Amino acid sequence: MVSGPDLTAPDLTLVLGGARSGKSRHAEGLVTALGGPRIYIATSRVWDDEMAERVAMHRDDRGPDWTTIEEPLDLAGALRRHAAPGTGLLVDCLTLWLTNLMMAEADIAAETAALAETLPTLPGRIVLVSNEVGLGIVPDNALARRFRDHAGRLHQTIAALAPRVVLTVAGLPLFVKGNAP
């Protein structure tokens, strides 16, 4: 007997990759393919002119068909407020969100748990982008090691929930878990 798609599973994808790996472009394509409204939750904070240029470039690249929501800290709340049936929602990115939480001296475990509890309840297509930072050398300072460890735990938590996990390398999406939607 052939079974159809599991309609009870969340339409959730985690897209991981290194810097300039094509992860955001792939994630945007997953949201665009849905065909409905597109919401981009930006977790970055603009700390300097170079970051302001990056943000402007990304916004221009996405074009006018996207609604941008800036939310550096309350990611679970933003997802609950904006997820809707037929809507594609992209979070870019989890590692910047984690940076913001660390700088705010927030309870990382509690924030991760809140996100993990929220994700399976959301309607629409949710695509989360994050930087895979655990493939390099062990950082030489405690803060960077703590960040790497938090990111690794966050990725494991989200990957366990997501029906699809994609690793992008040189612009190529490699499906680590699940198939293309």
C-alpha cells in the first residue's frame, strides 16, 4: 500500500551551510515555490555600515514580494504571530539569533525550548536558515567555544523536529533528512 504525505507533520525545513554556501538562496526558493505570501524574519542587528550594506543587499535581492519582519530576540513569538496557512515564512538566521541571545545574556536553553515547542504547532511552510559552524577547528577562546556548542545543540534540536534538513555546499542542496518538498 502506498501512503501519501503525512499531513500532520509540520512543513518545516532546516537549511544549514557555511558562509556563502547558497543556503539563503535555497531557502528563499523553498518559500517562493509555495506560491503564497512570503514573510522574511530577519534576526540580524545592524551594528555597523558594512552590516547595513549586507542587509540592504539581501533585501534588494529578495525584491518587493517579501514582507520583512525584524526580530532579533523573540523568534518563537514572531513565528506564532506571522505563520499562517498557505504562507511561506523564512527565518534568516538562527546563528545571528543565537548571537543576539548571547549578547543579551538570555537563557539559551529556555529560548531554544520555546522555539522547539512552537515549531510543530505552526501552519504554513517554515524554513529556518543557520550557519554550520562546527566543522572547523576548535575556537581558541571560551566565548567562541560556547557559541559553537550552543549552535550545535540548537541545530540538533531543530533537526530532530524538522522533516527536512538540507546542507548546502557550493550552492548545491544536499538533503540530509527527508526529500525536496
